[in-house]
Amino acid sequence: MNKLDALEANTDGKVVDYVTEAIRVSVADQQVEAQKLQDRINRIQVQIEGLTTRVAELEAGSNSASADDKYSLTKAKVVRLMKENGWYD
């Protein structure tokens, strides 16, 4: 026997109806709030996935740029090469 059944046995029907309706409204409010929170969680998860993708793309881009920089010819590299071969003082 739950509390609502005990309430029905000892109190007026209007009080029981009020309590029943208050419980129904409270549950409905909680469901609406839970749905709002779930929607917010879903939006945040989509944002996280997007950011994760962007970070992975940036990391991939920076790794390929580093490989390209390795073979780039700069003034400092030319001077160093010329000094190694004795062509520059």
C-alpha cells in the first residue's frame, strides 16, 4: 500500500484529486526539463564532434606543413650549404 492509497482512505476526494493532479503536473514538468537537458546535451555533443574534427584536420595540416618545411630552401640553408662546400666565406 502506497501513501496515495492511504491518503484516499482517510481524506476527502477533493484533496486526493488535488494531490494526484499536483503529482501529475510535477512529473510533466520534470519530463519537460529532462527533455530540455537532453536537447542541450545533444547540441553540445554535436559541437564536440565538430571541434574534434577541426582539431584533427589542424593536426593533419600542421604535420604535412612540417614535412614540406623540411624540404624548403631558405637563405640560411643556402648559406650553410655554401659554407660547407667552401663557396662562401
